[in-house]
Amino acid sequence: MDIKQLLQLAIEQKASDLHLVAGVPPTLRISGVLSPIVNESILTGEIISGYLKEIVTAEQLQKLTVNKEIDFSLAFSEKSRFRVNAYHQKGTPAVAFRQIPLEIPAIDALNLPRLLHKFTSMRQGFILVTGPTGHGKSTTLAAILNEINQTRATHIVTIEDPVEFVFRPAKSIISQREMGSDTHSWPIALRSVLREDPDVVLVGEMRDRETIASALTVAETGHLVFATLHTNSAAQTVDRIVDVFPEEQQSQVRLQLSNVLEAVFSMRLVPDLKGKLVPVYELMLGTSAVKTAVRDGKTHQIDTIIQTSSDAGMNTLEASLAALVRNGVITVETAQSYSLRPEELNRLIRK
């Protein structure tokens, strides 16, 4: 197959990812499971290089040669888009394609908690969506932003690497800025965003101290800011943000974060009994108890606050997993493999 046929097959098979790595056949990830494409030959570096030349520009190819890796988005016919990471391994090129649907799903269609609708009506604050790579963070944020787009007259500015979901303006106007082609760095883009009259800002990923500091400043100045982090829980998210700063700045950062933090939504996609992926999540809201724990550096209290605040809409990962087990959606073994606190999970299942 040529590269267009491989991408078409990924769409037809509803694969989330396509991997091209020398030494193995082209491989699809379907419902979280990697499967080599049947009857396809083992790839070589030369074959992958040929595929790349068909989908990258001369400038992108030069960047890949110099930097050894590159991120970009690829529009494929009228059916789908792909987020692409081209890189090198063992001296040969390799490519990972992540499929991005053209239609942005609604919050309810993703089986996400209804409380996420509340985020779409907020006027300011800092909301973080966290979790491992490939577990639905970008799709969740796209669903939230698109609901804002459909219901409010705002200016939404996204800073992404690369642009994933493409929004169609409805009530809002949307400026989507891609790293490399539209801006040279996250901190520069976040500094200039304040001069672009935004109401809502999406920071595709907070990768370093400068980006985190800039995102906090944008939230402090009365904007609604969404961002992602690769963390496993709300408490870990707070620690990651604070710990990236020098010790002498950490008390100030805790104060800043406590003033603007509205929610941390930490999610996973887990396989159900039918082999499909379903979301499980931890949800922490910026209540006064949470803000006090963040400000005072007592993040060890956050788990307890979440556990005892279900009436306010908070939810632990274990409660989410246990509910799916009790409803016959996933197995106990699956729940245990994704749990951060197995003893708590077992207690909730037995309730």
C-alpha cells in the first residue's frame, strides 16, 4: 500500500493511530490495541522516507533532517485530519499518525460528566485537563470549546503544536495558532495573546516553566484559560505546576494558582467488555477547601477533599472505575489495572 491507502485504511478501520517503524509492518491502534496490517510487508527506512516525501513540505523535511523530529497536522481528503509526529529511531525515520475527526463531538456524546457543561459558561479561571497521551484530553477540550463557540459570542484563541481539531466559527470567532507556522514559541504566543482581545485561551500543552508562568498570568488577568498536562491526578497536577519553579518562587506560584484554579479533570480511556474505550475520570473543583490546600502547600489533603466532596460534583478515579464495574461495563481486573488506589477501589466495589 502507498501512504494514502494506509491512511484511508486507518479511517475505515476507525483506528486512533497509524505507526510506521522500520523492521515491522505498518501498524494500527484500534480500541487501544496495536495490530499489524495483515499482508503488508515489513517496512524499511527507505520506504518510510518515500512516504514522508509525499506528505511533508520541503521546509518540514529540512526541519526533520536538522532537528531529527517534527510535529505537524495533515489534512486528508474531506474525511479526516491527522496529527503527525515524524522522528528518528535507530538511525531510520519513523512516523506516528493520530487520527482527528473532522466533526467535533459533543460533551454528552463522549460520555463525559455533565458538570463539564458548567465550564463552558465560566468567564475566567484556569481549567486543566490531564492524563496520559492518547486518552482523550484534546477531544475533551475540543468538545468544551465548541460548546462555547456554539453558545457564546467570544474570541477563542488556541495555541497548539500542531493544530488538531479545526473549529468552524458559530457565535464565537476563533483564532487557531500553530507552533512553528504561526508563532515561534509558547511564551511569545502567550505574551502576545493579551493584545489579541481574547475571552478564552487554550494552551495546547504546558511544557516548561515559562509557559506555565505565562498561562497563569493570562488567567490572572480575567480570562478563561484551558490547558493540558501529562499528570495522573489533581494533586500531582498541582505539585507539577509548583515544582517546576525555583523554591524561592513556589509560595508565590501557589498563591497565584489558588486564586485562579477552577478545576482539574484527570481522565483515562479504558476498554469495556465490548472492546470499546470508555472514559473514567477524577474531577477536582476549585472550592475554598481546595484553594486553601493549594495556597498552603498541603496538596496531600486534596485526595481526601475530593473523596468527601461528591455532593459538590467532585469524583475520584476509583469511584468512576467502581461505578463502571457495578454497572457491568468493565471488569474488576481492568479497573484494578487503571486504579491509583486499589484498596479504595476494592472498598467501593464492595459497597
